Amino acid sequence: MSRLLLHCSVISLIILCAPNSHAHEGPHPHVHSKSHGHDDAGKFFTTRKSSRVLPLAKEEDVFHFVVYGDRTGGVPAGLKVLEQAVIDTNLLDPDLVMTVGDLIQGYNDAPLWMEQMAEYKEIMDRLKMQWFPVAGNHDVYWRGEGKAPQGQHETNYEKHFGPLWYTFQHKNAGFVVLYSDEGDSATNEKGFNEGRLQKMSPEQLDFLRQSLEKHKDLEHVFLFLHHPRWIGAGYTDGNWDEVHGILKSAGNVSAVFAGHIHHMRFDGPKDGIAYYTLATTGGHLSADIPEAGYLHHLNVVTVRKESVTVAALPVGSVIDPTEFTPEFLADVDKARKIRPVEVDNNLMLQIDGSASGELTFSLTNTSAQPIEATASLDPVNRDWTTTLDHQHVTIEAGKTLQLSFGLQRKADLQAELTNPRILMDLHYVGQSTRINLPPTSTPISMKLAAVPADYFSGSENRCLNVVDERSAVRVDSSELKLPNGPFTLEAWVNPVQAAGHRGLIAKTQQSEFAFFMDEGVPQFDVNLKGKYYSAKATDVLPVNQWSHLAGVYDGSEVKLYINGALAGSKKATGKRTTNKLPLFIGADPDTQGQATRPFLGKIDEVRVSKKAIYTSDFKAERRLAAGTDTVLMLHLDRQFGPFVLDQSTSAAKGTLGVNAKLVPVR
């Protein structure tokens, strides 16, 4: 896949130049007229009765070309960037590709130079369109043993790449390539830090004048060279002012492109000429700051009669839509579902807040490609220490790996007691792509050594305030000891708004049971033998007001009671379809056991019983009690660290979401 091999922070620079407008000293917007003189009514068709004819797109000659930045300084990584740039360019399908020099690492003698030249050309020849070289210092400087040949590597360059300076016409535009490393032919010196070596020779200036005369009737002329001598900063003693004067006199030079400095820069327009300096297309970057122009990129140039538009695309950001096949999407979806699964866990939380334990988790890759994973303790767990320190692993397709580590917490109930969580950063490594998957944070289960003696005593009367999916309470499936057969789910609820399809209390996914609220109308769903049976109310549940909901399955019927009165029923029989997903109070679990579709409001007094408690209308008790048939009784009055505790004989616990708050009942 043609993306994300490298840095993919997407930035774009769009500069629009008006040729032959020498009084213009800044970029200007290119506004397309809505009326182009076409017979829009004759070309526009609809079967709808409408008097409005939409303006059609502008019809004119337009073409595109791409410019690559420096390639040197990153072997072999730079070649991989170049390979990705070629893939991107073939997807964009411009008319041609230009370069700005420093094509090969160079600075060597002939044998190694020849090897690097062949390597570069082999990659560039994968382009589906013609490409044109520009000579840079890396391409022509000799640093081999013995005396350098006259011109250093100029002869090798011209034999294998082409002339050091040349020009050609494409459509109604001229392309001129200059050579900015002539140096001193008398001494055979080359360098870009001395003014005497920075001048264009009279011979090359004469070539430039002849080229511009040859292109005088064209709409645009574009100039390419390696060193951006117009920027000063070491280029102050050259003769660029003379070069610019020649370009200005031509009247139709639209833009000049160069490289060398390995970061993006824009100068101008000056006298109607825009000056672009590219960063790199595989070259060494002195910083990784894409937003400041330090990145691997290519420039896409759009040429119209009256304007030139230049946009910079990070290498790897061009996407081939044909690769998003159902098979590929399904495989990525498998990778997204990878979660650490507990294999062994003896983590014990004491009532003084101390804890310690050893844990082993497994990671199974069910996708068809390798997954690179980094496991660490979630940063929200500042009160915990662990031996799991950003452990990096690669999980091959179809394989399972195990991670073992220790966890510890000091006895400190004054500090926030958090539920430890494993943070997983996952990367899907395809044959031609690398996808950064969303990170996951999975809670680690803990056993309680004991329930604090005063937990269920006192006068506190609180409830759960749900504001989003991260404020729901999670009860792991292993904590809910509900056998098959008749059962009752009940709670007090106080919604703050009625819109949407909301999960009040849910353990669903083509199975189990739930209270839902559909646009404010409550319903009780039970899945029996793979089919949902829903007892639905007819009226909207009042907002900002407490209501008691009770859902009953008695073996022959599913019933919903609101404030003790029967509000809906459905004939139903069969065994409950079970799952291993958590029960969420305040949300609905997705297929990966994460909270979704949150209820918005307050929830109190959640009770699950293994019998049909209500057979007819009843008076709802404001505070529910745990009985012999109760398998879960959460008063939600207080918490112990990240937990709310169950008063039934099950001694279960619910885990508060990171945004969960217990607030006074009002």
C-alpha cells in the first residue's frame, strides 16, 4: 500500500503565481469564475423539475508535474523514501517529474559512484512518466583517492544522467535546468561555501538567455537548479542577481525550484517569480518537524494558462483507493480487536490501599499480517509501579505471545487509588503499508482481600452520574453469577435528555439482556436462543426526574415495569444466550467489550436477581435490599478506590470508568 511507510503528518503549501505580473509582490487567491461562457444549460441534465442550472467546471488546458527534493544523506533509508515517492507519484500520474539535484550519495571515486548511480536510476525508472535530472554537489564532487579528473564527476554525470544544463518544452511551458556547481575550471575546485565558486559561467548564462529566447512565446517557464542562491546565507558572493535579472527580463518565468538546504522555504514572488526551496525526498533531515518544513515530501505543480499552483505532499500520504478491498478491511478489523487477555493474575488489593502481584497476559494476532505492539502501564496509573516498561513485541500472523510483569502499590488511601490498565500501541504491518491502530487501554482485574468494615454503613446517599461512555461502571462477566432461567433487572434512573439510542444497563451483542432508551422510550431486551424479545413502553421517560425500571423474564414472558406499573410485555420462552462481555451500568458494550452509546443522566440502586421478583404491579422501594436471590446489589453510595462494591453474597465489584463520579442523590 502506498502510504504511511514514513512520516505522514499531512501539511500542504499552496502558492499561486501570476506570470507576467511583475508589480505583484505576494501570493494571491485563484478564484474560479462560476460562469465560463459555456452553454451550461445544454450540457447540464436532470430529471428533477428545477429552474436552477448548476455552473459547470472550467474547461481549459491544464497539466501537472512533480518535483522531488534531495535524496542524499539517508542510505539505505533514503532509498526507501524514494521508492515510496515513486509509488505516490505513479498514483498521482503527472505529466513528468523534475528533480533538484543530490540524486546519489556521491563524494567518492568512480566505482562506488557508478554503483550508486545505477541504484538510483533503477528506482526512478519505475516511474510511469519521464523524469529529468538536475546535478547537485553530491552528484559531481570527487572525494576518491588520487587526483580528481577534470570536472571531477561531471563526465560520469553527463554520460549516465545527461547534460549539466539543458532545456525542453512541454505543452505551452518551458523547462530550464541550470548547473550550480561549476566551480573554478582553472583549478578544478568545487564548493558551495566560497563566493568565487558560486558563479554561473558566461557560457551557462548565454545558454540561459538562448533558452528564454526560445521559450519567449510560451505561457510559463520553470527553472530548476540545486543551490538556492537567492537566499543569501553563504551565497552572497555569487552572481544570482544577474541570473534573476535575466529571468525578470524574459517576462514569463513563473517559478524557480531548488533544494540543498533540506527544509522547505518560499521566497517571493519577486518581480512575478516565485522561488521554492524543497526539503528532502529521502535526504537527511536535521530535525523532524513536518509543520516547519522539515520532512520528506514532493511538490505537485498544477499549470494553467493564467496561474501556477504548487502543493507539497508528504511522502507516503498518497493513498491508492483500490487497495481498500473487503479482505483488507476485514483483516485490519481483526487487528483492531487485539486485546491483552489475562492468563494468570494474583494481584490482590488490601483494605489499606496496598497491592502487589504477578500477572501474565496473552496477545493473539488473528490477522494475516504481523502486528508490532508496545505494552506499558497507562499513564493514568500514577499510583502504581510496574516492571512493564514499554515492552516491544512483534506478533506474527496467527501467533500468540505472552507478557509477564509485576505490579505494586504502596499503602496510601490519601492518594487516588486507580484501577491499573495496560496501554497497547498496535501497528498493522502489511506487505506495503504500516497502519497505526488506535491505542487501547485495558483494565487489569484485582481481587479484594476484604471489604472495608464500614463500606455499607453510614448515611451517604449517592448515585452514578453518567456524562459519557468513560463514566460508566463495568462489571466483568466473571463477577456476575446469573444462572439461566427467570431473572429480574432493576434500577432507578434519572435521564437529563431523551435523544438517541442509549444503553442504560446492558450486557448485549446478539446475546444477554439490557435496558435501552430509544429516543426517550425505555425497553427491556432479552436474547433467548439467539433472538431478542423486547418489552417496550409507549411513553417517553421523563427527564430530570427519578423513575424505577424493572425488567422481568419469568420463563414465558418478558416484562417492563415503570414505577411499579406494567408498561410493556412480550411472549417469550427459551434459554438466555450468554456472552463473556461485561455488564455496563450507564452504557452498552461493543463487540470488544468497550463502553458505547452511553446513557446521559444518573443511575442508582442497581439490582440483579435470579428469579422473577415481580408478577404484578407493585410499589417500588427507593432503596433496594439484597435478598437470597440477589446476585448483584450496587447501591452506588460510595467507592473504594476505582470500585463500587456489591452487597449481595456474590461479593462482586464494579469498576468505575475514568470519568465516573458518584454524586449526591437529588
